[in-house]
Amino acid sequence: MARVLLVVLVICAVPWTAAAEARRPAPASDPYPLLRGQDTDQVVAAIAEVQRQGGPRATQELIDLLRSGTPDPVTTAALEALGALGSRDAVDLLSEYAHHRRPEVRVIALQSLAGIRDSRVEAVLTNALRDSSPQVRSTAAQALGDGGYTEAVSVLFQAYERGVREACAAIGKLGDPDAADRLAGYLGRGDLQTILEGLGEFLGRSDFDMDAKLRIVEQLLDLAGPEVRRFLVSQLAEVPNNPRTRALREAMEAAIAQIPEE
């Protein structure tokens, strides 16, 4: 009787063991099977592990996942992971998501594209400067500036004139002396703080012409005012004190001395 009972228990335990094994998550070292799961939290965790492992397979698996259709949290995690991986293989898919119906998804796609060096990226970012969403336009301007896309300066000026304030800082990161003169030309007829952000980027660049920097200080002195004085004081604190920057420091100090405090 005892032997029969033992056999019955073993037989009953087999399907339970198989079911438990099926529910057991895949080891962390192999997160790919979990990407096809139904548990959103588990899929997001698997995406993080896939990103950590990196490599061509990681990029392709995430691309396949997004093309299969995903809930919002998974979409966000996968797009961000593709940006972190930085593979050019993801550019086409990220470019598609840059036209997604939801602005927040378009923003994430642009941020992910910003970290990938590829000739296709600039066109996507430039087109996004005309997006209906202010947040998308701002993200595109920032990405162009951070990405070093110097050919985008002219369209960034257009974007600034259409109200994309982040375009000013991007111009300062990318522009040449002519662009600096053009931006300084808005002094007195545009939002001063926004223009100062762009001029500050010019002044802070080690690769920017020193004579052009001195010209910026002169143009600021012509405008004067307490806000300009505070700006020059903050910029002076960032300028290294060495022979190469002596002329700039002296010009800033002279300008500050000529502008009355509040």
C-alpha cells in the first residue's frame, strides 16, 4: 500500500514540477528569453541586463522587440537602452520612433539618437526642430549642439527665431565667429538671458577664436546693464588664469569695472 501511495505522489508531482520550472525566470546571465515575457516589470529588468551585456545581439534583440509592439514602459526602456548601446544599426528604428504619435516617445528617440554618430542622425534632428511639440523641438536643438553638428547652425538660427530658446546654446557650441556676431546682433531685441546662454558657450570654448571672444565682450559692454555685469562676473570665474587667456580676462575685468552694480 505504501509503495502504491509513493508512486501516486511521484506521478502527481511531475506536472507540478514541470509547471514550476516553466514559471522559473531565466538566469540573469541569459536575459533574452525574458524579453518575450508577459510580465512588464520582468521585461524591463531583462532589457537592463541586455543593455549591460551589450554587443550586436543586444541591439538586434531590442530592435526586434520594439518592432513586435510593446507597452509604454517597455518601449521607453528599450529606446533608452538602444541609445546607451550607441549602435548605428539602431538609427533607422530610432528615426521611426522620432515620428511617433506621442511626443514623450519622440523625445526619448531623439535623446537616444543624439548619442550615435551617423550621417543620418543630423537630418532627423534638424527635422525635429519643426515638430509640433515644444519639448521635442528643444530636445532636437540640444542634441544638435551636443552632437557637434556644425552644419546645423543656420537652421538653429531659424529655430531660435521661431522661439526655440535652446537653439541659442547650441549655436554657441557649434558656431564660428560670424555666427557669434550674428547672435550678438540680437542683443537688445531678444530675450537677454537666452542670448547670454549662447554667448557664454562661445566664451567657454577652448577651440573658439580669441579675437571673436574679445569682440563678444565689447558688444556686451555696449549693452551694459546689471544682468550683463553678473554674466561677465560668472564667465570670468570660469576663464583659466594663464598667458593665453590674459587678454580675455583683462577685457572682462575692464568691462565689469565700467558697468555699475545694481
